[in-house]
Amino acid sequence: MPKDELNFLEFLQSFRRGELLREANDQLEDMIRAVKDTGNKGSLTISLPFKINDAGQLECLPRVDSKLPRRALGTGIYFATEDGQLTRRDPDQVDMFDDELEERRTRRDPVN
């Protein structure tokens, strides 16, 4: 192969004086950290689209994309009230302390 011809690895290394590899490396490090932190899957994609410009030259505008895993927030359990509000208490379940709680609220409520 002549000296001025590039194979695939040489192309990646020389693109914009290593900018493509630096960007890919930075995103790879971020993705690996996120995979370790979450235990979930991540991915890194390098896209190399080529086209011929008006001067007959090949142009390449690479794209480096990473998909970082996200930590799951967990499930919250709620109940719906008759008027469409959320509550943590089951509205169909009677609480043996309902009267006592209501009495305490009434004593503290300055409006009543």
C-alpha cells in the first residue's frame, strides 16, 4: 500500500488529528462508568457516512453516539381516590385510628 493511502485504523487515528478517537474514547469512558454504576446495558456507535461533494471529493462527517444506561427509580405504590387524587392509604380499607386522627387534626386546626 502506498504511503499516502489510509487503511481503516489509520483513517480513524488521523481523522481531524485524532478528534474522532478522543470523542469516542470520552463517550466510551462515560458509558462504561454508567454501566458499572447501574448494572444495565449501554452502547457506543460510531457512524461514518461518506458522500461525494461538488468537487468530486469524498466527505465524511462522523458521528459518535452513546446510549447510557439509566438507574431505575423503582416502583411507587399509590391508590386513587374518588375525586382522582393520589394517596398512599387504601381508601377502601378502614383504619382503626381514623377517629383519633381526625380528632387530633380538628384540635390543631385554628379555623374550626
